[in-house]
Amino acid sequence: MSYPLRPRRSMLYVPGCNTHYLDRARTLAADSVILDLGDPILVDAKIQSRDNVVQAVKQGGYGKREVVIRVNDLDSIWGHDDIKAVATVGADAILFPNIESREDVLRAQQLLDDAGGKDVPMMVMIESPLAVLNVKEIAAASERVICMVMATSDLISQLHARVTHERSAILTSLSLVILAARAYGKGVIDGITSDFKNMHSFEYACRLGRDIGMDGKSLVHPAQIAYCNDAYTPQRAEVAHARLIIKALKEANEAGHGTVVVNDKLVEHHHIKAAQRLIRLAEAISELEEEFI
């Protein structure tokens, strides 16, 4: 089972308890919106949030944005009913929190299947030390899992670590999750930055995540969207270079050479695969952003 490459530069959490935010998300330049039924929602608002999200997805209007619904923990009193309510409403994916093992993935998948969502893609949240240690088996558990979303705030708390500008406490964890995602063909999204007024740290986190291999970043405030999108958008010069090295190596191969030097750098076949992906991503972003202009 394969899924098309799609931009996930910015994944905005939208609380299901607030219909104004659900409506506003239709106008924001986020690549993905996560309509949230989970932990941030007060207990008294859980059921109403579920109803709001179901209605919002059925109503549509989110265009080409990826619409994801985060359900409550499967061991909570709301988790199973959440899945039954959202399995067939038309979301692009269901996001499952607190996934820590292969068994958790298969349990979530079975519940989704039983609710009528056999063809609905899944995303999983990696938010604990155990999840990071088991991330290889989580990534390998099912082809239905298309993306792993980091919950870095939870992870830092459970590590008894501190939030720092350099993010040194979680770099190992981020790298392990990226390795598993790439090994098994999954998307991987960085966690939120809770201090949404500190744009300096947020921008640094976006660019650090990009440089180590993340596909995008989750966020909690619309003001952060532009920073995510800018950091994770291939620049024109990068796209032009990608096209150049594809052309140059093709010509070199036709001349009987296995490698070629472009702009003083050696180009081999593995560079071509990366260049082709970057071009496809840039084209997908351009198509998506036609709705944002």
C-alpha cells in the first residue's frame, strides 16, 4: 500500500471544542489541520467536541488541506466512541495518541476497521521514552500508518529534562524516530513549541527539524504557520539545483560515466532520488498554496 507524497510542513492542532477555530482553520495556510478531541479538551467538553468535529468534517470546506482527527487515548472512556464516530466521516487520517508498541498499533487499526474505517490511513503519536525505544516496531507494524507525530512536550516531561533553545535533551529521540520513519517509508513530524510568542526559538526549532530530516512541525497557534512553511519549503535555488544534477548525471551516464561533478560537488545516483523527491514536494506545495493565495 502506497500513499502519495503530500506536504506536511505545518500541522495545526485545532481544538474540537471551539467551532470558531474549526471554521477559521478552513482559511489558514496550514498544510494539515489536526481536529483535536484529545487531552487539551476539558472532560465536560469531550462529547460536544466530538460532535463539533464530525459536523465540521462532514461540512467540508478545508480544500486540499490534509484533515486529521486526533482521538482520545484508547484506554480512556472516550477513545472507542471517538473512533466509532469519526471512522467514516471523511477524514484523511486518524491520529492515535500514546502509541508505545506494535500491539498498540494493531489494536488501534482493528478498532478503526471494526468501526468501518478499513481504508482510512492512520497516524501515531510518539510521546514517551518507551515509544521512542520501540519506534522501529511501531513503524513496521502496519502499512496503514502513514506518519508519526512527535509529542516533544510530553517526552521532555517524561525524560525529566528541560526545554532549551538547542533542544539537546531530545535530539537523540528525534533522530531515532526519523531513522525508523525513513526505514519504513513513513512521514515524521516534529512536536509543538509551547511558547508560541517566542518566534526566535520557534524558527530555530523549525530549521533544526528540517536539517535533521523532519517533514514538518506541529503547532498550536496560527502565528507559527508562516515559520513552518518557510523553513520546510524547498527554495527556488534548491529546486533548480535538483533539476540540474538530474540532467547532468543523465548526460554523464549516456557518456559512459557513473558520476558527475556539479558546482564542485560529486553527484551519484542516490542524489538523484533525493532530487526527484524534492522536486515532487515543491510541485505539491505549489499546488496546495494555490488555495492560500
